[in-house]
Amino acid sequence: MSFLRNTFFAAALVLAGASHATDVSMAGGNVSFSTPDQWVGIMETQGDPEVRVFQVPDTSPTGSTSLARVTVTVKQVSDVNAFQQYVSGAMTKAKSLTGYQAGSGQGADNFVYTAQENGAQYSYSERYWFKDNHAIQLRCVRPSQSQAGAQWKAAFDKGCDAIAARLK
């Protein structure tokens, strides 16, 4: 929960002067993708794991109280068994979130669920890949209800799907 709180504070601190993300390279160039120009990079860590977090702006009134975001995490793992343990651990954490409920549209490479964050319902989509001894997680999180409407939701999902296509 402190990560979410810190993410909110990080977003508030950097919004005024944040740079817009486009091409992103992680893990020494082994992982690369692009984000829509309007997404704002709000957090970046180096090392292991390496993490990049992007805010997906919601200009509706809902956007002032919620943080729609996309996170890419890259962690070194020794083999496919270590990768499976990483995924299992992440799923266990997700299932422990307040109000966790499995969502529809689950697939072999897409873990979909809803949970509570700061009293609001959020939709989560997590995807995982094993590439060059790296566990890669794409986590897309948005409010389940946003006054931004269906077009914003579709654009958010399209951006997540585009990153997923590059990470495969």
C-alpha cells in the first residue's frame, strides 16, 4: 500500500515538470517499447528489479482523485522455474489486495482482476514474459469507473496492448 501512496506523491511532485515518454529501453537494451506521447513518466528505478511507471492522464473530474498508470518491471531470473516463481509471487500479492476479485477475460498471458485502492474500485491487467533470463511484468491499472468515458478507457487499453505487443 505504501508503494501506491508513494506513487501518488511522486505523481503530484513531478507532474509540473515531467517529461513525456516515447521510446523506452530497459535491461541494458534487452527490453524496449514505446508509450503514447501523452503518457507521463512518473517513476524510474535502476538495478534489479528495474521499474518504469507512467501516468495515463485522465482530465475528467475522476482524474483528480485517482491515478491511472502503467508499470513495466524487469527482474533478472536464472531460469524458467525462477520466472514461474516470480509470476506466482506477484499473483499472490494481487490476490491479497483489499476487495480482490478475479475478472473476466483471463488468458494464459493476461491476469485480470479488480481491487480497492484508497476506497475506489480499480481494474488491473497484468501480463508476464520470460525473455533473456528476465521476468517482465506489464501492469496496467485504471479506475473501474472514470468520468473520462469509454473513449479514454479504450485509449488506455489500446496503449497497454501496444506495449504488450512489443514486449512479447
